[in-house]
Amino acid sequence: MQRTLVLLKPDCVQRRLMGEVISRFEAKGLEIVAMKMIRITPELSRQHYAEHVEKPFYRGLEAFITSAPVLAMAIEGLEVIRVVREMLGATSGLKAAAGTIRGDYSSSRQMNLVHASDGEEAASRELKLYFSEEEFCEFDSVM
Ligand code: CMP
């Protein structure tokens, strides 16, 4: 069983698409084991996006990700890191395939609605930025 960090970004919150995106994860049978709305600070943005801080688009990315609240979620399931990334589609909404979350709802490279960890190491590091161990709520599945 794996866990991954998913962020519903400011554009997702502001466009009232949170329910739609959460529904897709639930319909897939994934388990949301923690969830909170927070406003990302510039410091947390630099920690979260450490690998992008030196990139030309980072300034715009920080302005965007700190512009409104995000919904942070820990999602659990078999191979969930890969499964969620596939459900999101390509980074740019313009390139993401129809049927994926970004492909269906985004036409932007930056405002691409959802972030998800891209590997086990990233998931472990990113989950710790948003949640403490006691915030994870396991439950029995009836599916
Ligand atoms: P995410 O999956 O959260 O990881 C890094 C984020 O940076 C990405 O989604 C986009 O929001 C943003 N991003 C990636 N590449 C670019 C780019 N070339 N221009 C602007 N924003 C980008």
C-alpha cells in the first residue's frame, strides 16, 4: 500500500471543482486518509517546489500557489502514486489527454488544478510538509 500527497490548487478551489476532483478519486476506490485546507506561504512553496526554485517559471508558480487556499490530501491505495498521476494527465492542461482531470478541466501549464507526488521519495517528503503522523485516519474499505 502506498500514500501520496495531492494538492487541489488555488484554481481548483476558486473554480469550485474540488468536489468534482474528489469524486474521481473516490470513484476509483482510493482512500482519502487526511485532508485540510491551508494557505501556502512563500516559505512552504519553496520547500514544496524545491526542485523548481531556480527555474524561470518559479516566480509565477509561487505567486499562483500562494494566491488562495489549497486543499491538501493524503491518498492511500495500491500503486496510488502512479494511479493518481495517470488520473491527472500531463502537466499542461493543453497536452493532457481527454478523460484525465487536467485534460478535462484545464487549458494551462501553470493553472493545472492538481498536484500529486511524482515518486515514493517525493511522496514521503511532501506528506511530511503538510501532515503529522497522527493526522492520518485509516478506515476499513467496504468495496
Ligand atoms: P505540479 O505538478 O504541481 O509541479 C510543478 C508545477 O509547476 C506544475 O504542476 C505547474 O503548475 C507548474 N509548471 C510546470 N512547468 C511549468 C512551466 N513551464 N510554466 C509554468 N508553470 C509550470
